Amino acid sequence: MMGELETLSVMGLPIHWGAPYEDWLLKRHHQGLGAHVVTLNAEMAMQADQNPPLKTVLSNADLAIPDGAGIVLYFRLKGKRIQRYPGIELAESLLHKLGTEHSAFFLGAAPGVAAAAAKTWRARQPGLHIVGVQDGYFTPQDLPTLEDQLKALQPTVIFVALGVPRQEFWIAERRSLCPQAIWIGVGGSFDIWAGNKERAPAFFCNNNLEWLYRLYQEPWRWRRMLALPKFAIRALTY
């Protein structure tokens, strides 16, 4: 790692903690290195525990940030105080720091969602160069055209909202198209930027309870939330 980032480990997966992530990523971009960013949470860690190819992709990420409350709690129980940094906040902070020489590409989510998210950001930050938008419902036949577009545009930042683990594999397989780019899997961030969903109020976010608010919004997620206690047992006995 470069800069002042410390590499920690949970269930054999890296977590990086320390210097401002946005500055670290832009420095890599300017040095021509690029980055694959993973926003690690308990559910993703449990998927990786059962999916060796996914674990390899996550382990090889250039930057893995502590997105989930379970990850933060694990390290606190181990005596290491780190703070949760949701992927959506990293994405937003990074967009705010992009200069006129930079650009972004929004890829993924349902038809119309990425375009609406891009419209929100163009209104929020005039002068931001969003050079491409593509929903996540492209076919194998569409893929060569999409790959050619990315290769031609060479965006600074590429947000990929295809869900876990598809977005992580998709990034790992195509990083060579834009080797200097900052690739980030952003899950449901486009839906929030598009106004289709709301983030939890500050109280929930500040107290590592955003997962509870999401469960209130989407009760069907309760089965996925079972990853939290399973992660706690697995991580502490790993």
C-alpha cells in the first residue's frame, strides 16, 4: 500500500484504514495506477467465505473500506477502533473532489436509474463530467460496444452498480480496459441518488444502525440480515 493506509484483516480479507481514501485514490490515478475499491460488509465477507473466487477478488482489491457495522464491531472487539465509512459516502466525496480534468461513468442498476442519478449529480455539481451512463440490463451482445466505450472514454472514476458479487467480478475482469481508473462497486447508491430510495437518518448512520433502517424500509431483507450474527461467530472463531 502507498501513503498512510494500514492493512488489517478479517476472515482472511483485507481492510484498509488510515489516510483520506479520496486523496489516496486520486493520487493513484495521477500516478497511472488506478484502483479496484471494495466496500466490505458482513454479508460480503460471508459470501466470500463460501465462494473462493470471490474471496480472491476481494483479497486482490487495491482498497477495501469498512462499509458495514459488523466489520467495525469486529475490530473494536479486537481492540482496534476504526470508523464505518459507507461506500456511498466515499463515492460522493470522490465526486466532489473531481476537477475539470476528471470524469465519471455510471454503470448499472435498473433502466433509467443510472441516468437519473447522473442528472442529480449534474444539477448538484455543475461542471462535473459524467461522460457515460449505462444501465445494468445490457446483454452479452451489448458487451463489446460497452467495453469499447469505456476503453475510448478512459473515465477517472467508474461506478458499477450490479450487486454483489456480480459487480466485483465484473470490475476484476475488465480493469485492463481503463487501467488508470478508480473502479468502485456501489450497490444501491444509484437508487438513492435517483431519489428512488432514502438513506437512513443521521442518527442511524452515526450509530452503525443503517442496516436496521434498511430492514424497516425493505422487510424482505430479513433473510440477508442473518449474515450479521453468522459473521460475528465466524469472524471471531476464524
